[in-house]
Amino acid sequence: MRKGFNGLHGLVLNAMDMDVRCGDLFVFVSKDRNKAKILYWDTDGLVLFYKRLEKGTFKRPTARLDAPNSELTKEELFMILRGIDFEKTKKRMRYLPH
């Protein structure tokens, strides 16, 4: 968790082969899973959010444990940051227009 703007931007560019300006949020979690950084491009510059938990850990989706990176929905990210185990929650059926 020592990397700042430039180091995380380099990881996105080189290790993930993605462009940070695409509008996605890039989430990095520490090995002990009690710290998280989120890198985001905000139209004219990078924004870095940082959260350190006083107790507990962030849960990584179990279906994606072996993957070096994972794609999450904004709802899944919100639940991870709030400490909600979204794998144990049930989504109710909704109407989806064609």
C-alpha cells in the first residue's frame, strides 16, 4: 500500500493493460485486507480514495480469489466497503426492459 498516484497508475497501465481514463474505479486491497485504495480519473486528473479499517477486513469475492483482478458492480463495491457480505444476500427479481 505504498504506491501513490503514479505507482497505481503504472499498475493499471502495465499490469492490467488498461487506461485509467476509461471511467472505471480501480480498487487495490492490501495483503492483510484492512486497507483499500481506489484510483479514479475525474475528467481532468486522478483521484485517490484511501480507507483503513480499525477492525476487521475487506472481503474479496470467493469466486474470484485466484484471479489477479476482478470486475465488480458498483453495488458489490459499496457492500465490500461497508462490510456487507454480498455473497450471502439475495437479490430480488426485477423487471428488465428489452
